[in-house]
Amino acid sequence: MTQPTQAAPPKPAGPSVTVQTELPPIVLEGHKILKDTAATLPKSVTGLERQMMIGDIITRMDESVKQKLHAMMNTFLTRMFQVNASDIDMGGYGGQGSVWYRIFGSKKPDKSLGNYSPDEMNILIQSIIGERQRGFLYENRNLDFSHMLWVNENEFRRFRADAYFDLEMLALNMRAINNTVRPYKMLDFHPNVTKVLSLATTKEGLCLVTGITGSGKSSTLDAIIDANNQTVDAHIVIIASPIEYVHKSNKCIIRHREVGKDVLSFKDGAVQALRQDPDIIMIGELRDPETILTALEITDSGHKVFSTLHTASAVESIDRIIGETPPVEQERVRNRLADTLRAVCSQKLIPSLDGKRALAKEIMLGTPSVRAAIKNNNTGEIYQMISEGLESGMTTMEQDLKRLYLQKKISLEAAMQYCNNKRRMEQLLQMH
């Protein structure tokens, strides 16, 4: 029986990006290589075995042919900057043979770059990763990695990439990593928040930046790291998967440790960092109970720790950390979190009236009343504390959305759509 892998992909529906009319020569040459290579694959082999067969073909492929496929991929990536795209997507059944770009929040197929069969996309995606990475991808059905595009001898662009399976076919997402750090001043933090985030005034504690995927968490963390790098003499250890922006040591010596390349796991990187004389440890993501417990222990030992969580609000972040840990540990985690948590910035990128996106954020500081609420398991009271803490630098998501609306940066519809508490949002707007 023929698997979905062999099916001809349907034409993508909906609006598309169309600027070019002819395929660039590099893309035409690469497409011919993909077509010829795909023609050698037997129809009887499907699923993971088919992907492994493709991997064997690429391993034996002539280096000059691989370079042509790399050039083809790099043409797709270069196009991201021509159309102001943040992400590129391709492959898998869902890709339907097109290359897709996310431009100011909307993801659309770019028909001007041609249409590809599933096997052609499988080959192209596997051609940009190494043999060991392919082995990891086959075993785990997912691979996080970074990709570098050299613009010239002195300039390069970096991408955060994720390869994964979609109906036994390979799919790929790549996100462009900013070459420059967002200036810290653009975050528009209250002076009290800046004091908490700065090593110059606060030597220890856990600070979290939270939000859904694509909400700019990494950009905010990089801005905070850069601000410390410009103002205090210290040692910063960054543990991430993958490393995105590469900081140049200025006043701080900055170490970059990529999970999978420089260190085996977030937990290992965090534990090892304690023996490396750090002042600040940045853990890319608190993604499992082990990493959460390790981060709390490190913070408890007097270090300053920055990290991220996939949560939409400050209160949800607290509940998530406690809820992710084993029941027998939760009371201890609650007390430790109350003692160490200094700040939570939950953020969203909101479609703005100028066609771009505006940053909305909820800020919670570890005030005595907030810490008491965490300790006493009364996190439901914290939202009100945040809403009443504007003078100290705190703000709810709803208050910040109202600010953006009154500044005519976002529409009323966007404010209502992106708020966490619609009833509270309506109340705030009526008060205006």
C-alpha cells in the first residue's frame, strides 16, 4: 500500500508571497539535483527507513553537490530578509510543496520559489545537517539545531532551526536570529525593574521572561544580558538550545554553551556552571522538573539566574513551576520559589496599527506581599497585587494593553483579543 510519502502534494491554498517570477539559477540547479536524487529512491521503502536511506545517499554525495544544495537553502534564507520574514517553513505534508514565510505575524506560501515533492524536501532538509545530527533526528523524531549563513567573509546570519516529522515526512522551521540586540531602553522597564534585573544592584535571585513561542522572550533576555555586559564587571554563562545571539564579551566575560554541542543538557550545564565562577547564569528554558529544581538550587546558593517559561501570565508561571515538580517536592519548591523569585516579565507581541508588532508585557516583582502569597499557596491574590503596584513598577497585561491602545499603537480589537482577562480589560477601558 502506498504511504502518504509518495502522494503528490496538493497546491497550497490562500494568499501567497509573490514578488519574483522566475526561479534563481541556484534554485533551478538545486531543484534538478533534488529531482534526480529523489528518482533513485525505491517506492517500496517508506517511513523512517526511507529517511535513513536518504541520509545514506547524502553521506555518499559529492561535496560539490552538497554545496549546491546548501546554496539553494541559503537562497531561501536570504529571501527572508528581502520580505521581512521572521520564520521560514518547508517540508512535511503540511508544507504542501511550498516554502512558507512568516511576515509580521502572518505565515504565507511563496509560490515564486517553486513546488517540491515530499522526497525533494526530505533530501534538502537532511542535506544541511551532519551525520550525527541525522542519527539524533531518526531516534528522537526531532532535532533542534543552529544554522549559519555567511553573507560575506566578515558577516554572517544565524538561525534557530527545528527539524521534525509530519506524516513520516521531514518538516523544517528556521527562525532568523537578530544580528543586533534590541536596546535595553526600548523595553521601557520601570527603574525598579531595572534594579532587579541588574547585577550592579541585585546580586542574586531568579528572573523569568515568559510567553508563548514567538513572543520575543529570547530578544528580551539578550537585551538584559547586554545591559549587564555594558555596566558591570562579571562572568555570564549562557546555556541554551540552541545558542541564538552570540554576545561579545565587553565588561563581562560571556560563555556560550549550546545544549547538544557544548553540554549534554540544561541541568548538566547549570550544575557545571557552579564550578565556573559565574555571577549570572542564563538557562534558555525551564522545560522539565530536573531543570526547574536545579535552577532553584543555583539561585538559592546566591547566584543570579535568568530563564524562560512558556506561560502567558506571571501567576501562571508560578503555578507552572510548582505544578511541574513532583508532589512530594511541591511544598519545598513553593517556599524556595517565594524566597528566590525576583521578577517575572510575561510578554506578547501584538499586531500594531503600523502593520508591525508592539511589545505588551506583564511585570511582577517579588515584593513581600507577593512572596507571602506564594508561600501560603494564595497565588490567586497576586493578580490584584500586580494591578495595584504600578508605582513600584508592576503592571498587568491588561493595564499594558490599555497603555498601548491609548498611545494609538494598537487597535481596540487587538487589545481585547490578546488580553488574559477580558472582563478586567473591559473594566479598564470603561474607566478611560
